[in-house]
Amino acid sequence: MTEVFEWQGEVGRKWARLHALTDRAFAGLTQQLLERLERTAGQAILDIGCGAGELSLALSRLRPGARIVGVDVSADLVAAARHRAGDRPALSFIEADAATWTPDDFRPDLLVSRHGVMFFPQPVAAFAHLREIAAPGAAMAFTCFRDRRLNPWASELAALLPPDLATPADPLAPGPFAFADDRYVAAILGDAGWREVRFEPLDFAYVAGMGSDPVADAREFLGQIGPAAPILAQLRGSPAEAAFEARFMEWIADYASDGLVAFPGAAWLVSARRA
């Protein structure tokens, strides 16, 4: 479970500091999302949970005439996005919660997100609000993880854990896998007033490490981002730390090949329309 206040604090700071690595991890998914968006019109684009701005920046290159606004709750991620954007007058980033943010002079006709919508504590209310601020007929397209079991970079960690730490999480709590169940997501969007809800499964390579020592690179990345990070922090200095670290490194090495550490990644592309 990942709370909004965590994104406003240490989690957001880590993602901002490591944005090049998180963009690398999601590069295959980002490319597929951009390819699907080529078929969707929109010149006033809202990027929900924009993070360090990778999707917004890519869209600004592909649609130079579009006005793009990225919104994120993390001041650190917004600062990183603004730095990367430089002087692009049609591209702006705002520190705000998309679930409640109301723009003054901007009514998006395309709402997008790369894995930025699974953290709303009240998802129906959040998507109802997004519908209200959207232009009539606006399209929405976002990605979110599918079943945890299809994403071994997350699911297989449980087998490495000491028994007292292997506790099941609430599958619907705000967090990376909150939207894994397509029926649950369809009900949320329907209750929020969105129509024409569709789901497309997308598979991609979740790249965790590369370079001269991809296993060490992946260990550094996964030790700071994702489900392994809090586990390692919790075990630090304990008798179980060394044993877990050894299993962790062996597991990473199992996914190393040709200078890469890449795990299977499985996501949904969810699309919908405002009536």
C-alpha cells in the first residue's frame, strides 16, 4: 500500500532522483502507450500522476501544437519534470492532487497516465472529478499493472522473505497493483460516469539493470525502488539480512542475459470516454 503522503515525501524524492532508471524500466511500456495514443485525438492533454514528466515530454515532441499539463502530488517529481522540460511554453507541470485539482483555463480533451492512477484513496470520486474537468467527448487512456503473478519482479519476492514478513497485502489498497482486476476498474470508471471502457493487455520488459555489471546495477535499482526497498530497509542490521541478500542476488542473476536484467512486465491499457 502506497499513500499519497508517501509520494509527497521519501517515495517521491527517490523517484525524482532515480527518474532516468524508472523511465528505463518502463521504456517498453511507454513506447506501446505512445503508439496507441497516435490513434487518439487531443490537443489539450492532462498527464495524471505525471512523475518526472517522461510521458508529457514524449507527447510534446509528438504533438508540438498541443498544450500539455502534467499534475503530480510530489514536489520533487514536479521539480524534476520542470527541469527536464526547460523552456517549452506549451508544456507545464503543477504540484497538485489530480483527484481534486481544478484548472482555471484548461479543459483537457485527452487525459493520459503511465501508471499514475492506482494511488487514489477514493478512486470513484477521483475519476468522477476528472470527468467533470474534462471537455465533452474527451478520451482517457492510462496504464496500470495486471495481476501481480504476471509481474515476477514483484510477486516472486514473497518466496525470498523470512516467514514473519511474508504477509498478504490488501489487493485493492492504493498501490502498484490496486487496478490489477479489470472488472474492479471497469466498475470504478462506470460509477464515475466514464463510458466505452476498454482494456488491452500490454506485455513489456521491465528493465532493472544493464551495463558492465547488470546484476549489481539491478540490485542498486531494486534496492531503492519497488517492493524490495522496504523489505531491505526493514531487515537492515538484523540476523536475517545476509540470508535475504544472498537469495535476492541469486534471484536477480536468474533474470540476467546479454548484458541486461529484465523481468516480464504485464500491464493494462485502459481507455474510456466522457459522454
